[in-house]
Amino acid sequence: MNEKDIEGARVVVAEACRVAAARGLMEGILGHISFRVSHDLLLIRCRSADDTGVAYTRPSDIRLVRFDGTAGAPGELDNGYQVPKELPVHVESMRASPDIRAVAHLHPPSIVAADLAGISLRPIYGAYDIPGAVLARGGVPVYRRAVLIHRTQLGKEMVTAMGDRPVVICRGHGITSVASSVQQSVLQAASLEELARMSLAVVSAGGTLVDIDDADWEDLPDLGANFNTGAVWRHEVARAATV
């Protein structure tokens, strides 16, 4: 990527952080989103000495770093900027596949609560959120250690638990969502959080969680990237600006 592209990507990652915060997928100063620039460089939200939280992320908070946590260019870690301790979440996810360019490590409360309650996230609804239903149909794995993933070995363990799925629940912690784009990594997390919220509501009301009928999948079409990502992302960005 050239310098202009990197600056544009900073804006997108910062925007994604604000969207995730507005959606309640991460609170306060916890959580981070990254975007791969090259084989050993990524842009990632870093915390500065005057950090005011993910909801107020600025493009200048998105810093270029190497996979080993050092500055990716002169000045990138000046002015008190610190790389997240959980950098291995991002690095090991990206090392697992060249198709993974974006990683969102978030703390969605309903997902954490549902997992702790022993509720597996399954496709209990259809047209209410087709991408979310498809995501759940493939299964949502769980990394069962409630640890800070601050070491390479822990990052590798998490990636192993994730397998070939795009999202993994980190028990008692949060989730990691991977995708080819920053927008998709956040939207996957938002869909899964809504599914968890709905599952908890059904169980709390005394209901039973039942997967939709197999025959219904024929009439749950893929509405395409222009709708599922483009239109939805425009809404999320506009919504975040008003929260």
C-alpha cells in the first residue's frame, strides 16, 4: 500500500472503532481493530496518553506497527502511543491465512453472557438477519480460556479454536472476528451480538431455542455485498455519529 492508501485505511479503522463502540460491542478503552497492510505490517488502534476511549477514536490513534510490535515507520509510536497487549490476537489471526486482512477483537456483553450461560449460538431466526443466521449455521467455536491473549502461544491457541470459522468466542472475555475487510469484521460481530441478545431474551421468557427449518434456507438468499455490507455500513457510520 502507498502512503495515501495507508492514510485512507487509518480513517476506515478509526471509523470502525466508533461504530463498534456505538453498537455496544466494546466499552471504555478496551477492544481494538486492525487492518493488514503487508506481510508483516498492520494498522491497529493504539492507546495514547490522552486516550478518551474507543467511541472517540481518531485516525491518528490508528498506528502502523510490525508484527513484532515495533513501529512500522518512524514516529508511529511517538507521543506516548502504546501497542495493545493483545497484539498476538491480530498477528496470529493474520498469519493463519493470507485472506484475513482485518481483525476485530471486541467485548460484546450478550455474547459473553450467552456463552457463560451455556447457550450455543444457533440459527434460531432467518430473514430477521440473514447474514447472522448464515454465520450461526456454520457454527460458532469457543476458545475456553478466559485469559488476556498477550503471548504468541495464547494467540495460536485462540486461532486453533477458531479453525476455519470467521468468529470465535473467547470465554469470559469477548470475541475475535476476522474478515477480508474491516467493515465485515465488525458487521459479523454485530450480527452475532444480536443473535446472542435474542437467544438470551427467548430463554429468559421461558422459551426454547430451536433452529429454523432446513427447508427455509432455500428462501434466505444472499442479498449481496452492496446491501449486506455497503448499505448496512453507511447506516452504522451515520448512527455512530449521532450516539
